[in-house]
Amino acid sequence: MSILVTPRATEKAYGLSAKNVYVFNVPTSANKHQVAEAVAEQYGVTVANVATAVQSGKAVRYSRGKNRYPGTTSRKDTKKAYVTLAEGSSIQMFEQPAEEEKK
């Protein structure tokens, strides 16, 4: 069973990519072995280490009408995977800006 991993496009993820660590959004049901297998399969790289973190969905308020007391609910939990690649492996995730040609 293959899972879908999607890269996170954040400043922190961009900074970690210089250290050969890439950050992915993964399903909350996925474990480290499945994440490593999916990254290796999708990007053709060798995975050295995987660290996961579950971010709890934050509580949000919503209004149920003009005069009714607003209720609260929570957003979905999300899971992030910090994938360290082996020496010599890299993923071209963040495109380098093309240098403008001088006229």
C-alpha cells in the first residue's frame, strides 16, 4: 500500500533543505516505515532517517445565527514528516529563481 506524501512549501522547510532534511505532509495513519518507502518510491532517493510530528487541530469558533451563542469546533489534526536523505541524495523541491538576462 503506497501513501501520498506532499512537500511543505514553508520558510522553515526551505531552510532545512540546505541541511538535506525535507518536510512532507503525510496522512495521520502513516508510520515512519511507510513514509520512508513512499518518499524513496516517489522521488527515487535513499532515505536515512524519518522523524514525525502530529500537529493538533486548533479550536475555532463559528456562528450559528445572529443571536445564538457561537459554538466551537476543531480543525483536523495534521502530520508532518522530517525526512533526512543519505549523503549524495537530494530532491529539487524549491526551484532556484532564474537569473534575468541583461539587455
